[in-house]
Amino acid sequence: MRIYILLSTMMATIHASQVTFIVDMSNQTVVAGNGNYPAVYISGVNINGPSGLEMNDNGDGTWQLTIDLQPGDYTYKFRNGYYDYWDSPGWENDNSLIEGGCAFGTYFDRQVIVGNNYQTEGPFCFESCNSYCTDEPNIEYNLVWSDEFDNNGAIDNSKWHHQTQLPNGYSWYNNEIQHYTNRLENSYVSNGTLKIVAKRETFTDQGHTKQFTSARLNSKFAFTYGKVEVKAKLPEGVGTWPAIWMLGQNIDEPGAYWQMQGYGNVSWPYCGEIDIMEHWGGNQNYVQSALHTPSSFGGTINHGGQNISNATTGFNVYSLEWSPEKMIFSVNDLEHYTYKS
């Protein structure tokens, strides 16, 4: 795979969004409570009150429910068994969520910030901030490639390629409205960090004039399986769309580094796409990870995210752990999405 760092512009509209909640109950015996049969519920003040909504048993220890929610902040908990009052048994333990760092508000609930896109919350282990309830073996990694951005000025062109060629001859995909350039005004290194700068300016390149510029970088390192960590502070403002993502080395895309090296032989989405981090300026506190495959791409069902309060004001570590069995996405070691092969 190759790593891209992308900054682009997109406008958002407000509408009800589908949100899928997933909870792993494999460490629990699911009970009926005051109901007629064992079941798991999700409940919040604005998610059907104390009665909650019954989730669906996936048959593998996880329970799942997809509902429509208007954009906004919601707090909730999962509950084992049916009850119709707030002080009932069955709720997730407050202290477990507090210790894991995923408790919010007076009642130490989970929190979701719903934006304008389909999103997945979980899987979460019941009474835990972890994705699944089973213990994972410790894996030791050896560093094979990195850039610490120690030298001020231009980026290290032995490690990075500026992708500037308009792939279809006149624009970029996703309705992006900028030119990507290799100028220092749009990407440079200073004080130990890489700066990618989006600018509003009239700029003509390849026979086309656009009103914005930015930078798009391809790594000159490809790999299969391992761990990726990127420490980043994201831009603020409606219209921005920064991303840290990977495409198959075999993508046939004009101007891309690996295509220029002779590897490109398939189009997107057949090359695969792994989005370690995406962030939309219209939803400042939400970051998302996603996968695009031939069976699910564009508005993919394979995604999940989390809310972080300082996405645009501080640095956070965005991570992917990739093995033949699964991919685990996290921010600051707090997992928010797992994809199983």
C-alpha cells in the first residue's frame, strides 16, 4: 500500500443520518430483565428514553442496531435486559467507562456526535472502551520506515512524491475544487512538523484555473501488514477535508507515484483503499476511518469513528494495525473501528 496525505474542499448539507451501534456481549450472559426474552438495548435521553431500543443479535457475540438520527450530540449506554426506568439494573458500569476514557457527562455515558454521513459506533465491548472483549496478544513491531521531519524547508523527495497531475485532465475526484502543487507555499517542513497549507488564490496549472491550492503527498514506501502511526493536527473550517489514507500500489492513476513506477494496472476501487483518518470541517470533533472495496465503496458500509475534542487544536496519534485477520483503527490508542477479513 502507499500512504497519501490529502487536504481538499467539500461542502456539506444537513439531513438525518444513519448510525450503526455495535456492542460485543461475549463476556456477558444476556438476560431478559423485565422483558419476555434475553436481549440487549441501547438507551439515551434522546434515544427512546429509559426503555431504549432493542438491538439485533448477530449470532457471534455482537449485537447491532442501525437508526436514523439528526446531526447533533447524543449520550447513551448499552443495557443488558429490558427495563423501562432509569434506575434499573443492566446498565454498563460507570467506573469501567471512566477508566477507559469513553465516559461523558453527569451520568458517565458514552457519547456520539452525529454528522451528515453514515457512521458506525463500535464495536465496543460491553462495560469497556475496547473494541472487543477478548484479550489480544501483544505484538512487537520493528520500525521499517518513518519521517520525523527534522530538516526545515522542502519535503524529503527521497520519501515523498508530490502528486499534482489532474487525473482526468481537468479536476480531482470527490468534487474537489483545488489544484495540488509542489510549491513551498503549500507544503514545507518547519519546527519538526510537516505543514500542508490550503490557500484561497487564483492559480492556473495544466490549462485550468482554480481558486484554491493545497498539497497531496504519496509515500515512496509500500508495504503489506504492520502498524502505521501518524501524529497530526487537523485544519479548522467548513470546506476542509484532510485525510491520511492508503491506496493499493497497483492503482492506475495518472500522476501517482507507483503508477509512474510501472505498478498501476487496476482502477479504483479494485486497488482497495484504507482511510486511516478522515475529517470534515463541518463536523469539527469527529474523525473517521473507512475501507473501500469492490463490494462496498463510495458511501461504504465499512467505517467507524470517534469524537475527539481537540482534533483541530492539538496533535493526536492516528493508528492502523493491519494483519491478515483484521484491521484496527484508533486515535491515541482508543479503538473506534475493527474490520475483520
